[in-house]
Amino acid sequence: MYEGVIQNLIDELGRLPGVGPKGAQRIAFHLLAADPDDARKLAAALLEVTERVKFCRTCGNVAEADQCRICLDPRRDPSIICVVEEPKDVAAVEKIREYRGRYHVLGGAISPIDGIGPEELRIKELMTRLADGTVTELILATDPNLEGEATATYLARLIKPTGVRVTRPASGLPVGGDLEYADEVTLGRAFEGRRLLDV
């Protein structure tokens, strides 16, 4: 639709997750109208992140060194590992400020339709971490969707013979949500995970 560098920018922005053709066009024209210094700062930040950020050799989280800050923190409990799909999931769990263990990032979830099997995930690295007997509990915090459930089930079966306690976060109704809008699976899980009220 546009020519040359403008269309190239729109095409590249459109390759980002969650950015469609209209969104890419809007961002491109925002950048064109922005102060050139702001555009240079954005370009520099993009280059810097690709050059400096890598993945933690222990857990797979994003890091600027060989290990991430969580793996380096001696206050974190090494006996509990929370298994997540992506580094962004680590940030989500950290926001609750309740979890004080360590993490393991799989790098995705089992999805045969997308050609992702267990071999494409960081499962072998997880099993290596469990080998020394330090870990007593594994929290499988994969997404509550078909792929996440399949991954959690696969891992639970794989880990069961090791004797490590395998748990899954409870799932159910969101606070502030209406019962009538909940899907059957969420509502079913909420009933399965019900707890006694102390009054």
C-alpha cells in the first residue's frame, strides 16, 4: 500500500505478536510524527536488548548475565521450583509477591498442531535440576488451556517416579467476576477446588 521504507516499517511492526496490519500502520505513523530523538532511543533500546539480554543457563528466564537475579538470590528457596511456559510468566508470578522459590522456564508448551513436542521444550534441563534431590516440590504453573494442561500432565507423569511432590495452582472464578459469564471448565474447577469457610 505504501512505498519503500514506510511499508518496510509497517511490515516489520506487523510481525510483532498482537500487532495487526492496522496497529502496525498506526505505530509506524506515530514513529514518523514523533521527535527523531525518541525514535533513536527506541531503536537503541531494541538493539541493546538483542545484544545484551540472554537466557539464564539455570532456569531459562531472561537475564543480562549467565544467571538471572532470581537464581542468584540466596534468599530464594531452592527446594521449590515453579515451572512456567515463558519468561513473561515469571514476571506474572513475581507480581503476587507470595512465591519465594525458584523457577524453570520451558520455552513454550506441548502443541502437536504447531509441531512442538516435549523435545522442543527445556524438559531435559528440568530433569537435570531434579536429579540431585534438592527439589521437594514442583509447581506446574503452565497456562490453563489445552496446551498448558497437556504439558502439565506430561510433566506430572514424567516426574512422579522421582518422588518430588507435584502441584498445580488452583484455578477458578476471578474476583469481581460474574458466575453467569464463567465457562464450564473454569466453573467446574472452582467447584473442585472449593475450600471450607471459617466463620
